[in-house]
Amino acid sequence: MFGLVGPTVTVATNAGKAINLLRSLSDVSEEGKLLWHALDSLESPLQLAMCFQRRHTTMHFFHGPVLLCQEVIEECERVLARDDGEDSRPESRDGWVSWLSHKKKGLQRKDALPRLTARLGVCMNSLQLAFSAASALHPPTARPLRQPFELAPAVVEFATELVHEFEMGRRRRVLCCSGAFMETSSSSLQGRETDQDWCHVGTHTLWIELSSADETYQLCWRPLPKVVGLDEDSDEDEATPAPCSKHACDLKIRCSLKLDPTSLVCKRMWADELRSRVSKKLEPDLRAPFVRDQIAYNFADGSGWACVMFFEVPRRSLGLNADGAEETSTQAMSAEMFELVLSMLLLKQGREDMSCMLADVCDFESRSGCSKLLEVLEEKVGAYNGMDQSWRQMLDTS
């Protein structure tokens, strides 16, 4: 259920399910065997690439290759998934031959497998190039997946521009991340953790939205749909197709929290810090490679309800402008960017005048303004290693 958090935390990277299905084909089709091994070989490097993709300093190396891998894996899922009216998974050799001969959009499955295998080879090459380029500029360290958080000019600029889009009425919501979602009751917050306190409730997207009712900012969680024909552990009748861009922001909100600086709690943590707070069934998953170093955020509002969101860069950064029309952001959001946007909005929400502009709250071009932002980040989110070198040099020369 919660296994393979790394590759399955977004709907576009269900490599584990595709691999499990292809293993059944290994004795039936040579093309199926090649595709299985290609997916199997891609899984761990993709998990590692996604770890680097979520951090600001390495995101530009890995975002493109990860998106490419996700799109190709999605294509594999579309070919392998069972169509409406198609028989359940065959258990005999003849059944698999018939399954491979089934046409998907006019093309037999067995004819699509070689093309998919070739595209997976391109994915591997792109990941290898990204790792080589990143290692040339960022030499390996003792704990490369747990680099300290620093305030960087590019992150501040991105967050400031995004907040200004809200202020100017050009945006009503922004997709921050997608990932595994867990929630709990008040007992765990009071230190009485049990195996039932934290419950994994599937993959969700996290949005920051401007409420049309009172013009306040909120955190909103929406569940991602199931993948028809691949989610064998779910009810097929309840499963819906994987979301496309025009559906992602229209899904029903599962829960929301108001960005109130007096009550909102948001703490960054590493996945393995949750081991003592989940059931024995889920605990081993948090010790798995690439999963234990995954970034998660613990949210609460003092009401007794709390949740944990595992941070993954979403496939598409979608928003909604003032007219209700959809738009696509050209830049994905890293963990640092999410934390900066959240902290800036908390600074605005803390003012009595809710219509105040961000520039009236804090001057980010001054050392005192940056220090104020760092205080909010460390108080509301997690530890920061101050400003990076480029930011300090810029302030010194200004």
C-alpha cells in the first residue's frame, strides 16, 4: 500500500506496478522481458533523480530528465492497463498471447513494446547525463540527499513573483507538490502514538489557494485519481483515469487549512523521522533507500487534526487565474520555493490590513528584510543555514 514511496508518490511514476505486470510476461514475450528489465533498471536511478529534483541547487539538472521518464512510464501504463470490457489478467500462456494481441488505439500491445523499450533507453541516457553534469558542479558529500537549506536569490525572486501574481489578481491558486498523504487524530499530537494514529490515505496534490469568500490564503489537499487497469488493489468501479491538466485542479478538496500565522503549524522533517509514528506495517517503507531521506511536511492547526505530506515536484504546475481560465507555470516548485512562498504569505496574513502588499511587509533587498524572512522560515518551517554565498555578496555590494 505505502511501499515504493519514491517512484509511486506521483501518478506519473507508477513504475512498480508496470514492473510487476511485466514480470508476468517474462516467459511469454521477448519484447515484454526487455521492457520489464528496462523499467526495472530505471526504477532506482529515477528515485534518486527525484530526490535531487526537489532541491533548488540541483533541480535544473534533473527536472527535464525526470519529466521525460514520467511521461514514458505513463505511456507504458496506458499500453499495459486493462481496457473497459477486457478480461481480467490472464493466467495461462494462451491468455497472455491474447492479451498481447489486444489493440490499444489501433496498435497491438506486442507491437508497442519495442518502441517503449527504445524510449526507456533515451530516458536512461538523459538521467546519466544529468548525474554527470550535476556531479561536475556539485561534488559528492557524505549525505548528498540531506543538504542544508539556504536562502538563495533565485528562490526569493521566484517566490516574490508568485506572490505578486496573487496580489495582482492574475492567479487564484498554485500547485505546490504531489505526494503520499497521511493524517492522524489528536492522540498522536499529545504523545500517545499507536499503530492506528497515522493513516496513509493515498497520493494527493497540495495547493495554495486564495479563498473567494474572505480573500484569505489556504492550503488545500486534493486526492489524485486511481489509474484504471493498473491499481489492482483498488475498486475498479471507483477508479478514474489519471488526471490530465484540465482535471487536476477540479478534483474535490479533501481537507484544507487556513494560512493563519497564529495557529498554523508546518514543520519540515525527513521521512525516517516518522518511523516511530506509523504502524509496524508501514515502518519498513520509511527505511528503504531513497525514501528515508525524502522531505515531508507535518501540518496542524491546533484543532487536534494533523497530516503529513511527502514532497514531490508535480508533473505540471497548474494555476487558475482570476477569470477561471487555466494557466501553466513555466517553472516547477522546489522544496525551498514552496517554503519561501508559504512564509511570505504567512507574513502577509499576519498583518491587520489583509490587502497589504508583500513589499509593505518586508524588504527582501535589505539584510534586515532577509533576516526577518529567515526568522519566519525557521519558526514556521524548519532550520536554515542562513543565506547562501551569492546572496550575502549581493547584499554586501548593494
